[in-house]
Amino acid sequence: MAPGQIKVNIFGSEYTLLSDNNENYVFEIAKYIDQKMREIDSSQNVKTTTKIAILAALNVADELFQERDYRQKLLDQLNEESKKMGNSLKDVLES
């Protein structure tokens, strides 16, 4: 296998991926996607692998968007608290 190539198994199919990332990282991602597809397969009456993959992709995208929203809220809170602290320090130093 060429450098950077990693073989993974997702939902019964083998894929050869090219990645500069750590092999374990790539395996963890593949395992996560495999798990999502198996969850959908066991809980939904979906007949094709393509539809299962699309539903898994939508679920993962939803998770990503929720994490982004949460991160942005935390950053907004952090910025607000930093401004308050900065103003408090300024008040103390000016008095």
C-alpha cells in the first residue's frame, strides 16, 4: 500500500483512503460512520445502502451544526465576559 493509504471497512464495504492524518484517527472516523449507518439500518426500514449513507451523513451534519452553534455561543459568552473583565480592570486602574 502506498504511503498515506489506509484501508477501512464501513458497513461491509472496504475503502482505501488517502490521508495525512494518523491511521488511528482515520480508523476512528470510519468506525463512527459505520456505527451511524448500522444504527440507521437497525432502526429504519431503509432498503438501500445509498439511502442509509445519506441518512447517516445528515445525522453527522446535524451533529456538526449543533456543535458549531454551541461553540459559537461559548465564544460569544467568553467575549462578553472578557469585555466585562476588561472594563472592570479599566475602572479599577483609573480610580
